[in-house]
Amino acid sequence: MSQGPFQGSTPTGLNNLPVVVKQMLSFSAAAGCLILAMYLFFLPQLAQPKLEKLQVLGKSQALLFADLASQALETGEQNKLEELLQKFQAETAPSLGEFSQISVILQPEGTYYASTRSEYIGQKGHSSLIGQLTSTGEGPVLTQEIPYQVDGKVKRVYQFLKPITRLVGESEQRVGTVQVLIGTENSLEETGRSLILHGLWVTASGLVLLWLLYLPISSALERLTLALSQVTTGQLDQDLAVHYKDEIGLVYGAFNQMLGALRHAQADAGQRQAKSKPSSTGAELSLRKADLTCLCARIPGVNDWVTTEKPEQIAKQIHEFLTPFETIIVESGGQVTKIIGDKVFTLFEGMNGINNALRASLRLNKAWKEQNHQRKVLGQKMLDYGIGIHAAAGIAGTLGPKTSSYTFIGAAAAAASYLCACAGREEVLVTNSTLERSSVHLQQVLLTELRDRTLGELEEVFSLLEATSSEVAAPKGQINKEALQEFVGGTEDVPDMLEETLRSAPLELNLADEPPMPDWNPDDLKAASDGSFWEAVEQSPPKPKNKE
């Protein structure tokens, strides 16, 4: 099933955009994905400097208010500590920009002694908080990041715990803990906003840089497009100036080379056209009437090659057939004109055209017989050669500039083609009218069962055997007896020269190119090689030849 040319995917609107626009969109998409990934997965790491400042601030506040709470517990100035916490909260909270809370919790009761949130004072802390306070040691400030609920919302905050101790006798006793809470959400949000802002600036800078880099490329493409449009209109004299050896310079150089090749091809086409005008006019007037003799030969096996061999192998095999064939035809005064189907058409003209065609057919048939005999000895398939010959008035020449190949028209080609198709293996068929006009003495056999149906009237057909040595031609339909006595070969015999060759230099069996027939016996070749076969032949009485 035949298929059309390959069709790619249908281009979308995005594919029709300029290259620089697609590059800018791709860069923007990549930058956006990178910023989003950093915001979702790396925001705490990016905000680490701000978070470290919050940790330092929280530890310092815990240490400061641990001393103040210790003094207030010794002096009992609870109100003064509360006022100090409220004042500190009012002055530092706006500049901090984060949620903050400072509380003093007594132990082991777990009640709020003082706090920046007055509603907590006197209340008992949550059990989880009391557990954390109990497990806190009396060392440095303990820093933790915990979820903390503020006004119904859970936030991530830093918690700083600093124990409050009082000297009782010679030992210190833990009497409470300072809790400092500082939120981190604002710092993370500020870092996220900064990340997005910087990402936008970087993206915008990259887009501007891409545009600036594309400007020279765009200018070069516009010049190349304009030059190509001029080429389509036939203007081939506008070369592009090459200033640099970069990619654009290479493209311009290739374009200039293309222009040079097109100019050269245009000049050659003009010259050929100028030269072909007279020849075309002459070709129209080259037809002429003449006496034509057509020798049509059959190429054996070509129809089988078509179904089994590659075109290159078929051309090689036809060339091997035509090389000796055309040599004999040209030496005999003819010319090969056409190859159609499994037949080769040759043309003979002039006063001796018929005689030359007949002599050429006998030479060809003799060569083919020798070749078939060699193939028979090797056990290979016999080749089905055949020839048809007819002479008649016709037209020869060229039909015109559109069909300028040489041809000939008339009954000569039609009858010869028919006879070639009817010819048996190694058989030459000739019409009666052709033999009557010849002066070559030939041995012929009338084929009563075959008539040439391609002519206007039915005509007798003869099968040629061999040229005779007598100067008198045999009567039509009879075999020349003198020639038969002198005739030493026939369709069933092989020239003695080939047999003598096989005695002195036996043929080597070559089965690589063509295997022998299935019924071939290799002992025949062995007998022919060692001489026993020929001794038996010489001792056997000769077979009488059939008389026609």
C-alpha cells in the first residue's frame, strides 16, 4: 500500500512565535520554577541570618529578665516588675516586627508571677509547659522552636527558658523560670518577599540580555531572508558581505557559494538551450522512408529476473548479454535501437541490409549454441535464445524533440517481434518475402504450422539452419542437397572445436554463480575430463543425420 510523504505534527500558535519570544518565555518559565522551588523548600535556610538575630535577641532578654525577676522576688516588688515588662514590650515590639511575649513563672507552683500579657498573671500554666519547665536544667538559656497558639492561631515561635535561682543558705534553690517567646513568621515572610523581588529582577535582566544578544542574529536573518526572496525572483547578483568568521559568516559564505552555483547552472542551461534549438528543429525533420530490415532477438530469462533479482543485478545481466550481441550487430552493419520487454530490436538498412541481418543472425546463433553446449556439459540450465527477421518498407528516424530517440516504424519491427516470440531455442525464423530478396545461400526449413499474422496477408515462415557453400540457393521450401552434404553442423551437433578443447583443457565446474540442473550427473563431467568419454564416442559408430 503506497503512502504519502511523512507529515509532522500540526504547528501550534506557540511554534509560530519568533525565536527570541520563545527563548524569553522559556527563560521566564525556568526562572519562575526555580524561584518557586526555593520558596517552598529552601526558605528557612535563606532566612537563617534573620532567625539567628532573633535567637540572640531572645537569649539576651531571657538573661536580662531572669536577673530582674530574681531581684523582684527578693524584694517583693511584683508590680514594679510588671510595669517594667509592659514598658519594654511597648517600646521593642513595634521595631521587632514579630510576636513576642515575656513571662515569669514560679516553681514548683507553675503560676504566672509577671507577664507582658496581664491576663496570664496569677493563672497556672499548661501542664505541657510545666513539664518543660521541670525538665529544664539550671545551665544556660534553653532555646526551642515550638508551635504556640496565639489568638486561636498556631504559630511557629522560638521559646527561650532561663531558670531563676535564689541562694538559700549555702545552696541555690530554683524558684521560677523566665519564658521568652519570639515569632518567626514575619521574618520568613520578609525573606520570601525578598526572594520573589530579587527573582523578578534577575528574570527581567536575563530577558533584556537575551533581547540584546538576539538583535544581531535578527538583523542577519532579515538580510538573509531578503537575499533569498531576491533569489526566488531570479536575481542572482546580490552576494552577502562576510565580515566575521562566526556562525553568521559561515551561513553567509554558504549562501554566496549557492549563488555562484546557481549562476553557473543558469549559464550552462542557457548554453544547452541554445545548442538544443537547432538539433530539435532537425529532429522534427529527420523521419524518412526506407527499406528496413529488423532483427529481433530474445533475451533469455529476463522475465524471471524481474521477479527475483534487484534492478542493479538485472542491468548487469542485460549488459553482459548486450556486449557481445551489439559487437556482432555493429560488425555486420546494423544498430541496436530498442529494448522492450524481453526483446532487443536491431535495424539494418541499405542495399545489403537483408544479407547483413541474415549473416548476423547466423553468427549470433552459432555463438549461442556453443554457449548452451558449455552450459549443458556443466549441468546448467539451457538458455532460450531466439531470433526473428523481417524486411519491409518503413519509416526511420526521430519523432521530434520530445521523443528524440531513434526509432523505426512499420511491418518490419512488428513481424520480427512476432517471429522472435514464436522461435524455439536457438532458432532463427525469417519470412518468405525476406528470403526471396536476399542473395545469401541458406539452408532453410519451411514451418507449415506457422504463419505470420502481423502482416496484411498470411506469409510462409522458414527456419534457418546454416549458410551453404554452394553459390546456388535451394528452391523455396526445399533443402539444398549439395549444401546438406557439405554442411557439417546442425542444431543437434556441436562444433568439433569445442570438443577438442574439452579434451585438452576440461572445463572446471563453477557452481558458485549458477548451480547445475537437478538431474545432472557429475560423473559425466569427470568422464569428459579424463578422456574416457571421448574414447567411447570415437569407438561408437556415427549416428545418421535426419534428412529434411
